[in-house]
Amino acid sequence: MKPFTSIDLKTLIQHNEYPCISIYLPTHITGRSVRQDPIRLKNLLNDCQAKLESEHSQKKVCKLLEPGFDLLSNSLFWGHQSQGLALFISPSFSQCFHLTLMPDEKSYLGKCFYIMPLIPAILRDKAYYILVLSQKLISFFQADCNDINEIELYNVPKKIDDILKYDVAEEHIQMHTTPFGKSAGTNAVFHGQGNIADDARRKKNIERYLKKIAKGVDNQLQGQTVPLVLAGVEYEQAMFRQCSSYKNLLEEGIVGEFGQLDVKELHHQARAIVEPHFNRDIEECLTKYQNLVNTKMTSTDIKEIVPAAYAGRIDTLLVDIDKYISGTFEPESQQININESNETTDEEDLLNLATIYSLKSDAKICPITSEKIGGPSAAVFRY
């Protein structure tokens, strides 16, 4: 079972058939609770089966839910869990994913998959780069919450020796004449490396090295908005920052020498640096909404938001992922009916629909509490 990514989300939101079954379950990595996870999944599958058998034959429902029931006896599957799992089943699709965040234990039936618990996972799934600065070997990685992979960095020196080998060989030897009266023999004194001139030369070579790396990185990442985290000793990071023009180079870096690279630890430290950066996106979305509130460019009315999302008019959707507005939406007539009791029923969740439609038109989705926006959802329109 693979971890959930934003690419998987794009696949899920394209499904529009009944029944789309969405099951979320918190799971355990170790301990006695591991044995309870398949039992809890079975209970959720049984709930779905009972609901579906009121509309379809038992044979048809059993066939539909077979991918889920097959997991119950798969010991290898249950031996490799994360914080949670998400199971999606429809007549033409079935897929199970690891989640790095723990979801509530729930199941949903509808004409589309229920994706609201996945929104925080997508925020954490955002990509970032890590550049390890070292005179011995440059390393460049692309990472997200789940994975880290080394990628090639083009047109840059891989180590400082790649710079020095093109220099004209010079003897770092100074000679001066000794005063008369000193011991007989040679009248020259030889000084090895380590003096002020050599230190200046060494610093200049490191600066040349980092300038070439910065130029290569700037060219390779040109036009991107993906954050870049530096790792290395402080003075080399400072030199690189002076040379680089990449706008999304983060101010905080990972300080240390990386002679023997521990990629797992590098990934862990870099993730701690980028997560606050990604969280700032939510604050920026809220500020954008607040600056336009009470104008025609915003709305908190779900009856206005869903049709606007369907039409691709939403630029930013702020939504409380823990809320549920039960109802129906007919795209052809643009008719919305809301279940005023606001109880979870077999009708669609209108917040889920608004989120799916907004994602299809590449709108920005920001999970936020209702208290901050005066309701379960708020939209900033493109026009």
C-alpha cells in the first residue's frame, strides 16, 4: 500500500458514479491495537454493505466490496501500517492508501468520493528541495512529507576539486633572504601553507565554487515556487545565499557537516523547517479573504459557493473539514437542496462537492476553523 499524494487526489476527484465508497480508519504501527484494526475495518465494510443491500442485490454488493474484505486476512498488509488508511471503492475503481495523519473512523456513500479528511495530508504532501553544501560532494534532493529522492543537479561542480583542477598550478611557497650572520647554508627560508594569503585564497576558491553552484540551481529552478532548504556549515550557507537569486530559498537551514549523509535524518530536519512555511499559506488565504469580505468577490453562502465552484469561478476556498452540510446539487439546473436538520445522510456533503469542483479548476483549498470565517466555508471568487 502506497502513501497518499496529490496525484492520487487528482484521480479521486474525477470519479462521479454511484456508489462511491470512502472509508477512513486510524491504524496502529505496533502494540496490541494492531490486531483490532482489521476488525474495525470489517465493521465499517459491514455498515456499507447493509446500506447498499437496501438498493442492490447481496451478490452485487459483495462483489463491489470484495477489494475491502480481501484486506482483512492480509497479514502482510496489516504489518506495514502508518497513522491511518483510506479505502476507496466504486464499480470501476478501488485503491487503498497509507495516511501520515490520523483520520476519524468513518465511512461514506455518495456519487463521488469523500475527500475532506485528505486535505491536511495534501498540504503536508507539498514538495520542497534540499541542497546539501559540501566541498567534498554536492547533493540535491526533492522531498515531500513521505519521501525523499536524490535528483541530478545539472551544470554545477560536484565537489570543490572540480573548480581547482582547472586552475594554473602554483607553488604555495614563499621565500625570503635571511640576514647575514645566520647559520651557513641556504640563505632562503621556506614557508608552507597556512598563512594569511593561503586563507584568503582558500576563501576565494570556496566562493567561486558556491557561485557556480548557485548559478546552476537558479537556472534549474527558474520559474518554480518550491521551497529550497540549505544544509551545510553556516559560513557556506551564508556565501550561497549571497550568490543565489532563487526567491524561495528559505532563511532557515540545517547547520552541520555532512561528510557521511544520513538521508533519513536530513529529511526529518528539513520537514520541520518547511511545515511552518506551508502553514503560512493558510494565513495568506485568510488575509486575502478578509481584505475582500462584504464585497461581491467573496461569499459564505453554500448555495452560492457550490455553483460557483462547479463553474470554475473560485480562486480560494476556505473550508472547515470537520463540518458536514448534507444536501443535493443538480448541475444542469443549478438547483441546491439542503437537509436543514444538518444530519449526516446518504445525500452528498455540499462542502465536499464544493471542494472537489474547486480542485478541478485548480483553486487553492485552505482548511480552517469555522470561527475564523464565520461559517463552515468561505470563497474568494476569480470574477
